[in-house]
Amino acid sequence: MVNMEVTDSRSPLRSDMSIPTDTLETPSYHCPACGATVSIEPPSSPRHDAPCGCSLWCRKRMVDDVIVLDVLRGRTPGHDDVELLSQSVVNCSGVPHVVIDLSNLDFVNGSFMDGLMALYTRVKAANGRLILCGIRKPSVRDAFYDSSLDKIFDIRDSQEAALACL
């Protein structure tokens, strides 16, 4: 993990000194399917598409060799959205390790659950691991437990806990 720290020297500035610019980078997020760089927060319209036409339901970023998907608030993907992601993940080089942070997910539907199962099956077939984390909403948690998917998926409390498993 990378810790970003900003220091404040509180030293007085002279008029002949230049003020250093901050070199901290803004996190880069990508379309989960095509990898195109996307804005930090897509517009709040019900559907926002990436240049490839994929519905942006999550942001994709890399932490070491792990694909981390942060679900966007107010967006529940359908099976086709997860299928596009699934193809992208399995086509990546190496063994796919994926963490999906569901902390912003408000509800789930059968289509999303089917898509997650298909993603899980593909990742497992490629000798990778899929870990879900951040299930905060009772309705989302209940959907996993009521369908017994909690027995199939590796579910962790936080991204940190999920990443520590890989």
C-alpha cells in the first residue's frame, strides 16, 4: 500500500524563493472493461458510459498486481456490465486477483448476482481470487446471506483486509 503524506514545513518564505508545487498525483481510475481513463466521479446521471460504451458502475484501479473495483454510488450493474468486466479481467496477463468494494452499493438484483457468479467462475478457472468487501447496507448483506452466496464468495470487511489476503 502507498501512504501519501503532505508535510508543512511552516518556514517563512522570502520574496526571492519559489514556492514548490505539490507533486502528489490524483488517483487514476479506468473503465473496468476497456481501461480508458475516466474522471474521478462520473456525472450523476443514471447511466454514464465510458468511451467503449460500457456502463460505468465501478472504477478500476491497480494496487500492486491486484485489480480493485470501487462500485460507484447509485449504480447497480446488470449481468452484461459484469460480463464485459469479466472478459477484461480474464484477458489480462497473469493470474487475475480481484477485489470488489461494495461499500457504495445500495441494492443488488438477481442480474448482478448472476454476473458476480460468472466473474467468480472465470477468475477461479484462471487460478485467481475474487474477494468482495465493504458490504455495509443490510439489504445487500441480506441478499448474499439469504442466497447462501456468502459461502461461495470470500467476503471481507474492508479493502485493506481484502488486499492483505492476496
